[in-house]
Amino acid sequence: MSPPSHIDVAHPADLAPLGSALSALGIGLTLVDRDLKVEWANEHVCAYAAELSCGGHHCFAALWKKAHRCSDCLPLLVFRTGEPQEGVRERSRPGGEVEAWRVRAVPVRDAAGAIRWVAESFVRLSALIPDLAGGRGRLAAQSAAASGAAFLVVDREERIVSWGPAAAAIFGWPLEEALGRRVELIVPEDRRDEERRVAEQVAAEGQAPRFETVRRARDGRLVPVALSAVALRDEAGRLIGRSCVVEDLSALDQLRGRVAAQEQLLAHITREAADAILAVDAAGTITSFNRGAERLLGLTAAELVGRPLSRLVDGQEVARLLERTERRGTLRGVRLALRDARGEAIPVDVSAAALGGGGTALVARDASGRERLERQLMRSEKLAVVGSLAAGLAHEIGTPLTAISATAEYLALDARDEAQQKELAAIVGETERIGRLVRDLLGFARSTPRPPQAVALAEAVERVRGLLRIPAEKRRVELLCELPPGLPEVFCDPDALHQVLLNLMLNAVAAVGEGGRVGVRARRDDEAEPSLTFEVHDDGPGVPEPLRERIFDPFFTTRADGTGLGLAVCAQAVASQGGDIRVGTGPLGGASFQVQLPAVARSPAPGEAP
């Protein structure tokens, strides 16, 4: 950054903050008016020489009792040209040693934009370069930087001619060993070109702005530093060297390392968290996607970063979520459904927090287990009521129903005409239908699952396909089976699994038209607990969205000849095995019933990590 070409203030006191900062670095600052009188001075000036304080003459003549003005007075040149001026001034007190001062004068504009004052800053050096001092001594800089920065001076021959205590502390070289040595003493070999570029920039531009680099200490350590340099010129304007400020960044570098380590730890925790964590920008575009999200949805970060969040959630829900988060700052417990790689909806509980720059961070926790338990609880409550009712009524209905059916069949034997036979046959048919309902009720009420055991799904499906072969062939229904090899065994009651498969596949065969298709497929679930999901789907009309939750209720049916207990029995059987059943749309366009059941944990192969 280049030094300012001017300063704007409304009142001299406005320079107080800048003056305090420079004072802490050992730099004096005065504000000079057009009469070359000091209107304001910082603490460093006041502590060094009362003669340069407010009301005194700006010039160093006050220090050596000379009344005449310098021929190249810097504030006067600024008032004449309107441009900043700088240089090195050689002065001494009466009877004292010659001292060198680096001086810079900058125009100061008032509220109207007119140059009303000049800000004059100066740094004192303790001696002069031999060529300028007529052989009277060596140039050695006295570091006045209270901040601990090292102040050193390098002459035109790249020799160190000023080496303060701070430089000795940072680099380990004492004054007597550093003076006269080339500056390469503290420059690593791979940074020599960098030091040459600094020297060239100072010669061409008068300064090298602050930059961070490394320099070498006496013991070989590489010290992280911030370095800046300013040209030193004699009264004729000739370059005589450069003054350098070197700040030791070791503590800052350690702090940066700790911060970087904490950031890496936080990034690792975020990346490896079990919950799905993603971030979106103000436009709803995904900018971050962790591994928990990849595991939950079966999609990779490469597939989704840069894509809109509406790829996973309905666009209107995304807009509402981002708008509410922006308005409130944080949101918790928002239930959403994310679409996974298969297009299936996964219920999640989302927490959101607004980020800087209009972005939003989202944490999504899989709510499938909780939603499954909620559904099971609701179904269990309904089924408990039906079971209690069935236990009380099935026997009372079954006994007279048997008598009615037997009487009707007996009367049909002596029927006088065909009309009576048809009427009695109708009575028998209806009693048989009611009898089936009673048997379903009794089975429903008395269902007590047996202890679970390992069951091969493929074998169970094959048995059910054998039972359905004739009904399917009559309707020309094609039975498809997609069971990949290596599926784990299901841990359940074999009769319960058989009943569920039979009911679902019978319903599917009845739902499709002539020449329809019914399929069964399965997959291993990537969850903490081993499980397997199998699906019975068809190309029939499907189940409308409003009916998908009611379809498992007892006595709810959409078929004229149905009892409404088949799917209720399936739901009860699945729940009794610790599983879950859902309905949706399948790959053939019709209904899809997905059943998730516990699976037998697979034993690791020899040499494979468990």
C-alpha cells in the first residue's frame, strides 16, 4: 500500500488517533501551518523536545539554535507544490554528535478541500553514514518501535549499518557481529531474489510495501516476518540506502497454526458427521455437501454442489425455508422430505442457520425411524381396537352363521323350482363371505408371532409365486422377480413373512388388468442396524396419495369384494416383526408396497475387517 498523498481533517485534533499510533512506533508527527508554526504535535514529539511542541517553530533549527530556514524546507515545498516531500536531514545539537533524521511531509486539507496544513513525520537515526558524515562515524539506527518490531538500515552496498536490540532479539546476531555484514546474513538462499526485488523497488519507487516472508536466524531457524522498506536519500536526493521495519510473526504464525488446526478439526467433524450437513447460497444453490448427506441420500457431493437445492426438495418449500431462516436467523425441527438417488422421499428433521453473505447452513437428521415408530404406534392403536372387537364378536357371529349356512344348503336340496335354488344359493354364498370375514377376524385377533428366525427371502418369494402361478396364468399376469445375489437373510417369523408376501402379491394380481405385470425386488439397506427392504409393485392404477395412509386401516377397502383386512393384517404382521410398511408409486407406474424388516448381520469374510 502506498503512503497517502494527502490527509483530510476538519480540525488539527482529528490527527490524535494517527499521532498516538505513530508515537507507539517511535515516530514523531507535527502539524505545521503556513507560517511554519506547529499547531499540533503527538506524544513522541512532546516527550523528545518541548521546542517542537505546539506554538514552536517547526524546523529542527530549534534544536541547534540556527535561525535561518533550510533551503529545501519540506513543509515549504509542500505548500508550494501541493505534493508530498521526503528526505534525510543531517543535524546536531551544539557540541553534540551528528544525527540523521528521515522526514516526510504530507499536505493536509481542511473541510473545504484547501491545503491548510502540512503533516510532518520524522524518525531519528543515531549516527551518520561515513560518506555523509565526513568519516565521523557509522550509521547505526536506534530502534524506537515500542511494538517490538526490528528497525535496521542497509546501505547502497547491501551492508547492514544499523542493527537495533529488537533485531538482535529476533535473529540472534549481536550488534558487533551484524554491523558491516551483508544483509544476506539473515536472508535464506531461496529468498535472495526476493531481497534483490525489494532493493530494486525501493530504488525505483521509494518504498516496498509491507509483505510477509521468512528470514533466517543465527541458529538456522526460519523466522516468519512482515517486512517493509523505505528509501533513504541525502539532501541532494541521492539514494544512500533503505530503512527496513521487520516484524516478528512467530507468535502470530503459531496462532494461525492453532486456528488452522481448529478449522481443520471443525471441517473434519462437519465432513464426517452422521447427520446430513449442507450449505446453500442466497439463490438456493448447494455450496457444500458432507458425507453424512451422501450416505443418507446416496448422492455424492460432486453430483450436487453447484446444483439447486430444489433438486432434493420441492422448490416452494426451499423458498419458504430460506425466507424464514433469513427472517429469524435460525430454525429448528422443520420436517421436510428429501429425495434420494432413487427418487424416494426420506423424511428428515431440519435445523437451519443463516450465514454471512446470504448463505444458509442446513443440518438434516434422518427421521425415518421416528416416522416409522409413529406410524406403527398409530396402526397398533387401531389394530388393538379391532382385535378386541374381533375377539368378542367372531365367535358369536360364527356360530349362528354356521347354522344359517347349513339350513340354506338343506333347503336347497328340496327346492321346488330354480328361483328358490338361486335364492338359497345366494344365502349360502353370502354366509360364506361373512364366514371368511369371521375367519379373518379370528386370525387378526389371535395373531401372536412366533420367535423370529433367519429366513431366505428368495425362497419365501418362490413359494408364493408357486401358489399364484395358476391365478396369474388365468389373467395372463406376468410375475417378475429381481432379487440380487448376496441378500442377507430376513430375521422374522416365517409364517408372517409368507402371509405378507401372499397378501401383497394377491392384491397386485387382482389390481392389474389382463396381461398386467407384478414385480418383486429387494435391496440391502445401508443403515446402522442391518435391514432389508423388499418391494411388491405392479402396473395397475396405483393408490391415490390421499388414501395411502388410510389403506392400512382395518375394514378400509377400495374393492367391492374386499373385507378391508388384508393390508391391515400385513401392517400388523410387519409391525410385530419390528419392521415397517409403506405404499408409493413403483417403477411400473402402479402401486408399490415397500416392506422393511430386520436382517441377519453378515459375518465378515476371512481377512475382511468386521
